[in-house]
Amino acid sequence: MRNILMTVMMLVVVIVIFNSIIAQDTTGTRSQIESQGNAANTRIGSLRP
């Protein structure tokens, strides 16, 4: 029973950490990757052959 409780608690902690670091709306890693990707697409689109 103790092992199951520890496993569930660790999963909850991982989910909370994921939501606070990766999936946060404005300052999360996903948002930063999207903004840098959009900036790169804009730069590439403005290049002239």
C-alpha cells in the first residue's frame, strides 16, 4: 500500500511540475519555442533570393 501511495504522489508531483514549467501559457517552454519558431519563420520569409 505504501508503494502505491508513493507512486501516485510522485506522479502528481511530475504532473504539477510539467504544468508549471512546460505548459504555462505565457512563460512556459512551449510558449518560448513557439515564439522563437515564429520569429525564425518571419526571418526566413523575408529573405530575398
